[in-house]
Amino acid sequence: MDTSMARKSIFDWFGEKVEPGQARNVHLAVGESYSSMTVNIQIHVRRAKKDGPVLFVTGALHGDEINGCGAIRQLIQEDNFKITRGAVILIPVLNPPAFERHSRYLPDRRDLNRSFPGFVDGSLASRMAFTIFHEIVMRCNYGIDLHTASVRRTNYPTVRGDLEHAQVHRLAEAFGTEIIVNSKGPKNSFRREACRAACPTIIMEGGEVWKVEPGIVETAVRGIKNVLRELDMLEGRRERPAYQIVIEKTKWIRADRGGFLDFHITPGDIVEKDQPIASNSTILGEDQSTLYAPFNGVVMGMTSLPSISPGEPICNLGKLPKKYSPEKLKRLRSREDGLGQQVLDDLGTNVLVTDPPEEDFR
């Protein structure tokens, strides 16, 4: 990809001028519906009086993932959200056709987040990706993309980014989640292609589809403001977690048998190697098997559906670096009584958790 292509102006949106100190709502046409109606992305542009970086924040790239939509709407509606330099582009719904259908996918069944940077004469997904990429990403210096888990799953808030990129590392650390996952992202994904086009971009994963969860929204809003403060675009001090860990390896733990699960962990839990994760029994409660943690880790995400078949994913574990012991992290976390604990408590209500049988550590 040509990363030297000219940046578009943040000040002129198809004839709509955004003057210094002004906030304006504009729209970007990205296609047509089955009834020939124009499909528009609704955009809020907020510009400071002083020049500086331009940051985009996007939600609902997958149309059923609306926690990010809730966070961005909250920022737009905050009277005291005033940036000191540069500009922010706030987009609650990046994928209107999927959002209208409460679906992850576009009407052509393609995943928009596997279609970037797109082609002007390609598929529906590819054409939308091309317009979004050239009209939004190419106006910006940095990006934040907000996601949730996919259907029937929930995620503990984590930031993901290609940490080999110094500016991505900077944004990821500044955002302020406990867990940062080092990954480039899937091929043709929004954030991966934005980084290739010299627009360092991170994503936050948190919560589940079809919901606007208060703790996840607050985590996202705090993280966006932290990044703006790191870029000297917003007054105030960054809020920092009790600890911050970079995860290099993740593993989905999968069911060995079909049946019904009794969960022994919740999203965000710190687990020790050989700790029971879930017990599998028949519908009538006859014990079948128990799944154990293969290493010391953190539960980054898990299924919210206890009925499973063989091979289905149960939980996504991030492997803790050797220098971090589960005991130490649990002690650090126990001192937290604010947002982090609220998120742990809230996400824990999504699943029924039981204690494993005594002496069930392997």
C-alpha cells in the first residue's frame, strides 16, 4: 500500500467547513440501500482553536457491537469535553448497513473488518472500506476502534495493537487497560491497514454484542480521554491501572465433550496453571470432564452459553509473562475498588459461576 498518499483536510467535509473551535455534524455517503436510498455514516467533528493531531474514534464496525457506540455518544453529549488542540472525529456507527440489521456482517455476508483498504469497484464491503479508508483514515494521525466479543461471548476490557510500532505502543499504554495484547491484527483488518497507512491505530475489546454496558462504556470513555491527554489534546492527568501487562500469547480452551458447563471462572479472572476452568456434565448432571488452565493466565474472554458441543471455545486465556505471579496480581487488584472492580463484578453476572469440587486442582 502507498503510505505516502496525501492526507485529506480535516477542515473541509464535502463543502462543510469546520472552523477553529467549532464542532459540526457531517455525513459520509458509503453506498445505497436496496431501495436506492443513500447510506450515510454520521460523523461528529470537533476541532480545537489550536492546530494539532487528528484522532478518529469509531464504533460498530461490526454492526452488533454497540458498546463503542454508547461510549462515543457519551463523549459527544458531554458539555465539558473540550479539546485543547487538533481535532477528533467521532463516529458512533461506522457500519450502518450491519447496524440496521443488528448483525456483525454486511447484507452480502462479508465482514467489513476483513475488507480494508478496499477497492473502488469491488464488492459492497470492499467499496465501503475504500470510502471509509480514504475519507476518514486519510484525514487522521491516530485512531481508536472500539469492539466487543462476538455473539454468545463476552470480553474483559483489553487493548490490542502492533506493539512493534512505537506510536501504537504509546497509544495502547496510554489507554489504560490492565491487559494489552500484542498483535498486528487480521489481514485486511481496519487497524492493521490504518497502521500501514501511517495512522497508528489501536482497538479496545470489551463486553458483548447487542448491549451498552455501563462499565465497558466508562472504560472506553476513560481510555479515549487518556489517549487525548497523552497526545496533549485534552487537559487533565491520565488515569492509570494498578498494573499493566503485555500479553504475547493467547489460547482458546475448547470443550472435550458435549454437555452443560459449570463455570469456575469469570471474565478478567487471574488463574493459575492447572486451576479448574469449567466442569462438563450431562443434562441430567452426570459428571463428564473438567477443563484446566494450561498456564498462569488471565481470562480475556469466554462463552456466555453453557451448552456446548466438542471443540467449541470455552474461554480465551492470555498467558502471563513469567515475571508476573497470579498471587501478586490478585493482591494488586484487591486494592482496586473503582472502575476495574465494577467491570469485574458486572461481567461476572453474565455467567453462573460455581466452586469446583474440593481438591480439583491437578
